[in-house]
Amino acid sequence: MFGNLKPLPQDKILQLMSMYREDPREQKIDLGVGVYKNAEGVTPVMRAVKAAEQRLWQDETTKSYTALAGEPAYRDAMAALILGEGHDASRVAGAATPGGTGAIHMALELIQMAAPDATVWLSNPTWPNHPSILNHLGMKSAEYRYFDPETRGVDFEGMIADLGRVAPGDVLLLHGCCHNPTGANLNLTQWEEVAAELKKVGAVPLIDLAYQGFGDGLEADAAATRLVASRLPEVMIAASCSKNFGIYRERTGILLALTEDGAARDVTQGTLAHLNRQNFSFPPDHGARLVTMILTDPELRADWQAELEEMRTGMLALREQLADELRTLTGSDRFGFLAQHRGMFSRLGATPEQVVELREKHGIYMVGDSRLNIAGLNKDSVSVLAKAIAEVGV
Ligand code: PMP
């Protein structure tokens, strides 16, 4: 049996990680893998998470199974975080999933059950796991234009033109904030236009929300999702707690499905529980429980928000420093987009050869499409990176 298996190509980011580890140079910089790092290069356990874990260790009396869709309190707390305190809960079905990836996987399975002929539209480019899971599930997909390599902003005209090709019942996958890999995002006026277009066509948005709190703040980063939720009868939201709670390995995510009415909500809720049952029975609980504790305890929540805000503003300061240093070094404003982009990532716009040169000559590791992780920098390494970018002539 196993002899029939063909070796699969190694994940490019993981490949890059092992190259970085094997590089003996002291002044190497890892801008590859997509995890937040502080100025010391550490991905910390957040204070509120530690405190919640301590409480949980003391208070938890059983580790028996929970509910198939996860604890309702987790769904409610996450729905409030994403959709706002006053959201209409009667429309919201939701299930805890193993990470944001699990939520995306479940959303696609839900689409397969409800609309097997739907095409899922992806931004070009997008997080590579999107097309990869779609292919794995044997689903139809298509691309819409998104990134303008000249301005390093959104090619909004191209995007809207491509939305004209979306058919009724198709699904459009959108990054709710902090687009990965480009860092380029729609403004709210543009979101409004996208929502109107989807409504006109009768297409359903699937919003991937993996970085709420990493861009312009917890509320601002949810604004686009809330706008879409208020304009369209049906919306799916695949959210991840990996980044904003720093609980990557706990595998904590949620799929929310906003339905047209309460009757559809109940059936959808049952379907989400069924999907969890088929895939792995009960979703992971530890991370979801920590998140619920943090979101519902005013003290823990305030501390979590404060630390998240430090992380966010720290990344913004690094963006501004990098853009400033490049302005000085190149005498031009062409890297201004680095300060405009939001989230951990920016697509620098370097050629594949320049990416290799940055790695081989300067020990700077970024993904082949020139995505760099801003959180991999600190005040000192920004200057090293800026000089290298200028020297390589990006
Ligand atoms: N969506 C996007 C765009 C991401 O970048 C990530 C994390 N790399 C995820 C979803 C899922 O993250 P996780 O499964 O680790 O929660």
C-alpha cells in the first residue's frame, strides 16, 4: 500500500526554516515563518494566557468530553469579539475547530455539502494553504486579481472586474484584515463595494480572519467583517486565535456561519457539529477554554488587550522605521508601502533572484515570493535589512 505513495514537495516555508537553522552566520535574520516574535526573537506566551492556564489548572475538575461543536460559551465570546457585543446571535451558528486552518477546512466541507457546484474564488496571491486544501478536497476554485506589483497595494479595479465573473452561489474567500502574504488591504469604502457586488451576484463570502488585533486594532480589524455581515444574508467566518492569543500549538479556531434566519441557523449548527464528529469528534478544548476565560474576565481581558496592543504597535513602529531608512538610503518614496501595509507580512516585490541574493549574501531569509515577516525584525536588524534591500537594488 505505502509503496503507492509519491513523495510530496516539501513545504517551502518549512524548507526555509531548516536552511536558516543550518546557516552558521551570526548575523542572520529570519523573516520567513509566520509567527510573531518580540525584539528578542521569542514568541512569548502572553501574560493573560499564563494566568488563565494557572487558574484552569487549579479549577478544572474534569477533562471529560465537551460538546461536539465546542463550548457554546466559546462560540458566544468569539462571536462577540468578531461581530461586536450587540450582534444578532440568532443568525450565528459556530463550531470550535483545530486552529484557523481547521475552520477553513470545515467551511469548505460545509460548502461541499450545501453547494457542491460552487467555485471558491481566491485572491491572487493568497495563503498557499487555501488552494492546497481546496485541491485536497477536490473542489473547484478560481482566482481574482488582488495585488498590484507596481504599487504593492490592492489592484481594486482588477478585483472588481474579476468579481464580475463570479456566479450566483459561488464563494469568495476574503482576508478580513492583514492580508497574507501581501500586507495590502482594502479600505472600508472598497469593502462596501465588494459587499454590494457579492449581494448583486448572490455569492457568499468566506472571511479568513487570522490576525484580528495585528493591524489597526481589535475593533478596526473586525470592521470589514462586521460590514459584510450586516450587508449579506449568509456569511462564513473562519477565525484563528493562534496569532492574537499567541496559542499557535493549542490549535484554537472557530467557524462562524451567519444564516438568513433562525431556522437555517439551527440546521447549520447541527451540520457543523456533524462535520466535527466525522473529522475528529470533539474539537481541542484547552485553547478555546483559555480564550473564553480571557474574553469574559475583565481583568484578564484588559491585560490581554494591552499586550496585544504592544505587539501591534511594535510591528507598526518597525514598519515605519524600515520605510524611513529605505527612504533615506534610496532617496525615494517607493518603499512607503511598507508603512501602509498592515499585519505581520509585506510582499517586498523583490525578484526570486534578489530573494536568493538577500539570503546568500546577507543572511536574510524571506519566502520566495519576497514575503517578509515584520515581526522577525527588531530596531537593529531593520537597519541591516534596509541596507541589504538597497544594495540588492529591489
Ligand atoms: N489563514 C491565514 C491567512 C493564515 O496566515 C493562517 C496562519 N498561518 C491561518 C489562516 C491559520 O492559522 P492556524 O491554523 O495556525 O490557526
